[in-house]
Amino acid sequence: MRADLSEEQWLGPEQRQLTGPDRRRFTRRTTRAKRQEVDKLIADGAPLILYYWGGGTLDWFDGADAQTEWQAVRSAVTAQPPVRTSDLQWTAGRWEDDDGRPLVLLTGHC
């Protein structure tokens, strides 16, 4: 499933809280996750969020859509502080709901 959260949740990533379309509330746990960690989280069924303020993007993906989107952006994910380029780079963070179930939030930088 893919859902656009930008209208209701746009400030959520900056406030370190986000409510998914299933009404679960997530809070940020880490600011930098490596690709291998995200590979495992997505394979285990964690939802994926793409947050890019410059493009007005706050999109939720889960299930097969999360796996497909992760494969599309994986090579642009960095665990280091992003450097200024004309290419979009992503940093990954692990978020969790109140029961400890994970979500991956990718923040876009350019």
C-alpha cells in the first residue's frame, strides 16, 4: 500500500512523531541506520516513509510496495552526513510504535 501523508502529517518528522494511515503512532529512535539494517527491517515487513521537504513528499509504503520503493532508493541512502550535490541523497532512521514495531523513515537531502 502507498499513502500520501503530507496533508495531515507534514510536521511529524520534525516533531519526532508520526501517525500512520493505520493510526499507529511512531516516534524516532535513531537518526542514522545503515542499508543492511534497513534491508532486514523492510524484509521483516517494516513500513517505509519517504520524507523530502524540497519535493513536498511524505509518502508511506508497506508490504510489497515498501520493498519495491526501498530497492529503487537504496543506492542513494547514506549513513554519513549528506554532502551537497545536485543528486538526491537519503538518510535512514528507525522509528517505533508504542509496541516497539519498527518503521523506516528516509529523509531526502540535496
